[in-house]
Amino acid sequence: MSNTPSTHDATGPIIKRPTRWHIVVFLLPAFIVYSAVMILPLIETLRLSLFNTVDGQSTFVGLGNFKVLFGDERWAHDFWNALKNNFIFFVIHMLVQNPMGVALAAMLSLPKLRFASFYRTAIFLPTLLSFVIVGFIWKLILSPIWGVSPFLMDLVGLKSLFSPWLGKPGSALIAVSLISVWQYVGIPMMLIYAALLNIPEEVIEAAECDGVTGWSQFWKIKLPLILPAIGIISILTFVGNFNAFDLVYTVQGALAGPDGSTDILGTLLYRTFFGFQLQLGDRSMGATIATVMFLIILAGVSLYLFVIQRRMRRYQF
Amino acid sequence: MSKARASLTRTSLVHLALISYAIISVFPVFLTLINSMKDRNAIFRNPMQLPSPKTFDLVGYYTVLGQGDFATYFQNSFIVTVAAIALVLLFGAMAAFALSEYRFRGNTLMGLYLAIGIMIPIRLGTVAILQGMVATGLVNTLTALILVYTAQGIPLAVFILSEFMRTVSDDLKNAGRIDGLSEYSIFFRLVLPLVRPAMATVAVFTMIPIWNDLWFPLILAPSEATKTVTLGSQIFIGQFVTNWNAVLAALSLAIFPVLVLYLVFSRQLIRGITSGAVK
């Protein structure tokens, strides 16, 4: 690994150097911790998904676990339900969180806007709070017992529309997704804000000389320039959503109620692997669900890296 | 004239929108903080009112501090976060230096290998991580959490820091070499001090997910002695659901350190994000 000559003397004759041990020393700690605690367990988890306990012995079952997960009556219902909910969870983030992040960033980046740093600080605050705090605060606020939400809705004359959203199977998933959006809108806002600040003055001035201002300036000039940043926030949202667990767990518990209506892959993995109440923990099926999550995330990331990012036009200033 | 008025309307609309959203962001936190300092009746009768001398009551805080072992939880979270950040910064910076400074066979491959962890979440390996921790007897120790968070933080740290280390002047390093500094002294005495701002950015990015994580404390270290603040407050609140004073006080106690840190460091944090650490 370190026997090749350094490029510092690329112009000179190639001299065989002794092993440069310092490179090994610099790389080794990170390499060991990262491999031992992250990469090897990940590979081992993928491997475990191909095994199951038969007659008390760990046996190779090929894709048997996946067949059970996708097709067996007991598992398939939970799995497809969690996958569908996870997908809805992601779609709500894409439709609400990211456009809202872009809108907030567009407003914040207006030149000579006063109090901009105050707004930024306030809107980014929820992102730093832990899911436990966010989950419980919203549980309290939306609780019909406390009555804060009905009171607030009364102020705008919408009291009749209030219902215990978190407790109803039809609305619980949307409510949880929106809580998550509330917490995370700061991230797309900041990344888009940074991208907007990076657009050079000259481009905007040139647009203004051509009479392109206001709305059409945003749509025709700025939006195309920040598309790469929108691509990044989309893939970050995707990975984050298909790996989510904490918020559903704190708001709705490990059973992801009511009636499994907020169950996503993360909570399903938790219940399957560790067991919950009457259900016993199952290592092989846990590994199988983790593998499915891995494949979904891998597919999304590859799609982004090899298709979307390559097609995207990047402008160099 | 009419144009100026139109722009004035537009600016006020923008302010209106931003103020409304800022209120939506801050209101739940504010509501929790004010109600945690009121007596039970006032919490229910007038949730929106600031605590007055008549309704002021710290009974929730007494319950929390008397029942839950929050001092230990804070200490655990603190130890885990500080140790993990220190290791991520040290190991990450060393690896980033090796990757950005030297040309050697496998450099690109090593860079890609370390980058996998930016996109693939460490959580997916939980099944085998728990097995490994059981095998090595690290379950219910803070060491297990520190190791996991170090592994989790290294990829992004290497990525950001190697970008910054490429900007350190070669002349400076070569001057050091001519003066007889070893490669180690060049790293520790010349390069590290120069990338300190980038290290601060990485530290903030690493800290937030570690402090807030619920998954690994729940799985690897759920014992009373190793609970972190996040897990501790989750369980405490679960047990005291009906005691609103205690729940609100526990939430406020969990919010408080984050709030103070954020107000102190928000400038640095926001500058770190917007300075193009993620491009």
C-alpha cells in the first residue's frame, strides 16, 4: 500500500522508498474502528439474513427469510403495511418539508432583509431538539386533555375541525409526519439558503438588467441554479426517512399505534429484533428486515449518484 | 412611487410569513418551559398564561430531581458525547491528513470505503453490533456507545476535513520537512491548528445526533447506570405520563442545555453549514 513513490518527486527519477509507516499509522485508528463497528457488523447482518434457526441450529436457508417476510401471512401484512407507511412518510416530507424549506430559504436570502439571523436561529431550533422532546411536546399539545390545540384553533375560528389526530388510524401517520417535518425543515432551509447565497451577484444583476425580477427571477434563474442542492436534500430526506424510528417510538410507542397505522420499517425492525410484549425477539428476521432497509437505501442512493446527479447540469462560476 | 409601495407590501408579506413560521417553531418549546413552572391547576386552566406569583410552582422539578437520576444521565451523555467527539476528531483528522497529503496505492479506494458510511446508516448493522458487544462483554457500558458513535462520525469527519486539509499550503509543510519535522509533528503542529475552524464544524455536526440518539442507548446500554439523558427522559416520562408537572419539568430540563448551547454557538453552527461544508 505504501511502497509506491510519492508524487512529490514525480519529475525526478523513480526511487524505491522504504515503507512509509506514518501513512499506516495515520489511517489505522479510523480504519479499525470504522471497519470493526460499522462495516463488518453491516456485512454480518446481511449474512445473517440468509440464516435461520432450524431445530435449534443455525442453518443456511437461502432467500427463505425473505420469502417468509414478503409472503407469509403473519409477516407479510406487517411488512407491507410498514413499507407503505414509510413511503407515505417520505412522500409527505418531499411534498411539505422540502418545498417549505426552499420557500423559507428564498425569503431569508432576500437582500437587505432585517432580522434574518433571528428568523434563521428560531426556525433552526427544533432541528437540535431530541425526538424525545419533540415527540412528547407535540403529544401534549395535540392532546385533547390539555386543550391547547382546540384553544388555538378557536382563535382562528376552526375549533370544529379539531380532533385527536394522533389517536385516529386515518390521521395518525400524517400527524406524525408533520411533526417530523416541523422538526427537520431547518435542514433543507439551511442547505438551500447556502446555495442561494453562493449565486454570484453578477448573475442576478444581469437578470435584473434583462427585466427578470421577483417571481420569474426565482423560477427562471435561481431555481435551476439550486437544483443540485435540492437533489442533495432529497436524498438526505430519503435516507433519513427510511431509517427513521425515534419519533414514531416516542410519540406512538413501539407498537406504532393506533392499530399499526404509524408503523414504519424502523419500528418494525425494533419489534422484530428485540421483541415487544408477547412477541419474542427474532434475530434472523430482524437481520432480514435490516437487509431490506439496506437494499432500499442503497437503491435510492445509487439512483441519485448514478442517474440524477450525472444528469444534473452544474453551473461553474 | 407605486413600485416602491409594491416592494414595501412584498417586504411586509415576507416578514409576516417568516414571523409566523418562527413562532410555530419556537412556540411549543416556549409553551413547555412556561408551563413547567406552574401549578397543576394553572397548567390546565390557562395553558397560555405566563407563570404569575400566584401560579408559580416548581413541584415538577422537585419530583424529577427527587425521583429520576438525572445527574447520572447528564453525566453519561456528557462522557459519551465528549469522548466520541474527541475520537472522531482525532481519528478523522489523521485519516483525512493521510488521504489528502500522500499519494499511495489504494488512496482513492480507501477514500470511497470511508465514504460509504456517509450515506448508509450504521443503524442497519444493529443486529450484528449487539452480537459483537455481547461477545466482547461491552453491553451496558458507555464504551459500547462511544465506539458506535465514533464509527458513525468518522465518515463525514474524514470527508469534510480532507477537503479543508487540501487547502493548507504545501510550502508550509515542505518548509517544516526541511527543518527536520517528522510527518507526525507536521500533522499535529502545523496542519491541525490551521484546520481548527473545520474541526469546530465537524464537532457540532457530530454532537447533535449523538446527544439526541435514542436507538443505541435503548439497545446497547439501557441499564440504570449507563442511561443517557435522552433515554432517561424517555423512560421517566413514560412512567409519569399522568403527572403533568413532572413531565413538563423533565422536558424542560432536557431542553435547557441544548437551548443554552444553541444560543451560544448558533452563529458558528449556521456559518459552518452555510460556508459550504456540504456542497
